[in-house]
Amino acid sequence: MAAGLNDIEAIPHLDKAGKEGYREFLTAEKHRAFAIAPGGAWTWNGGGSSAESVAEDTQQTCEFDNGQTCMIYALDDRVVFDSQTWAGLWGPYLDRTQASRAAVGLKRGERFYDLSFRSADGHPMQLSDLQGKVVVLHFWGSWCLPCRREMPEMQQLHRALGRSSDIQMVMLQVREDFATARKWTRQQHLKLPLYDSGVSKKANDTLNLAAGKTIHDRYIAEMFPTTYILDKHGIVVFSNIGPISRWSEYLPLLRDVAARSGK
């Protein structure tokens, strides 16, 4: 059954501020439109000359302000949200040739830095080893209160993914050693895909690159936690600075990346 216009909790990825914005939208004069994007971005406009023009203006504003594809959730008194279109908003994905030419960086459409790290049992790895899989790359620390609060959501996502062969979560600790991070998760009875970033103490603020160099952790993550979603070619399709609530709502998008990227 489709969500009702007043069912704010049904709107995917919307945080407290977004919900307040939606309440304002509901009281605005017609014509009005409310746009959303994966990750919680939102915009609304009211008082338009027509439903078509306000929808177009709102979508364009949302995409200009947030740098990603948006879609109209509600228009005047109707919910027009299309869950199938929503699931594909991280696309279109780069093909093999396009991906090979992509610049290295952190922005959408760029190839993420080839980090060097170790598996939980100490096996040396690098991020490029995981090409062919969608990667949920998560930077966190047990000392970080927002990170700790997000962990139950990460646990639910991990369980929901189950034995998925083409979506891999990689959780790398920052500003603490691996033993400390793992000890905390065990104390909380969390079973998560932890990997050793190579950080050995609190004062260590760099991460290792496969080429032998290092990169500052605050360059990759302005704050912790920070998450990147990489497609099967290692290309950034989504990033989020800070904790995410309701990670389960990202499953349709993750599965779309798994199904359609890597060609």
C-alpha cells in the first residue's frame, strides 16, 4: 500500500530537520513540491504557478544544492514517490572503460584511493582486491560516540546482507589500534566485518595506501563516522559524513549497484 501524504515516517532517509521541512511543505500554498535524494538531502518549494513548474524547479534546486540526483516525493496533495526509480538513483554506473579513466578521489564518479589494510586474522589486503564487489567502506572508532550509536544500525545492515557474494562491508578503525576496536565490539556483542586499518595508536592520524604512501584520515573523513559506497569498479557512488539512521533503507540502492555496476 502506498504511503499517505501525512505519513512522514514513510519518507526514506529523512532526518529530524527533513521531517520539519516536510511539515512546513504540508502547510504551504499550492502549487508545492518536496524533493529528496539518497542520504537525506531534501528541498521544497511552494506557491508555484503550476504543479509541473514547481516540480521542475524543486528538483533542479535539490540537485544543484546537493550534487546528486533527486526525485519528487510529493506534489501538491499527492505522494508521487516511485520506489523503483529511487532504487536506481545511484546510477548510471561507469562501464569498465570509463572507470579505468576515472580520476582518483572522494567525489561521486571518482575512483577511491587504494587503501592498504589487513583482515581480522592479519592477512594483508588492499581495497583494489575487492573490485568486482560493491564495498560499504566505513571509518569509525570505539572512542567516537556517534560511531558507537550507529553500530546497532551497522549490525542490522550486516545481517540483512547475509551471505551476499557481491556486497562487502569493510569497517576500518581510526585513531586507535585494532585490538581496542575489536574488544569494544565484542563487549557490545556485535558481530561486524572489522578490518585492521594499520593504525596503532591514538596519535596516528594517517592511513596506508597500497603504493606505500599514506593519506591523512581527516582528508578522507572530515568527521567520524564516515561511509563511502563503491561500485564494482571501485568508483564512489555515494558518501556520507556522520552517522546514518535506518541503514536498512539503503538496501534497495545497494542491491541496484550490485546488479547494474561492474559491466
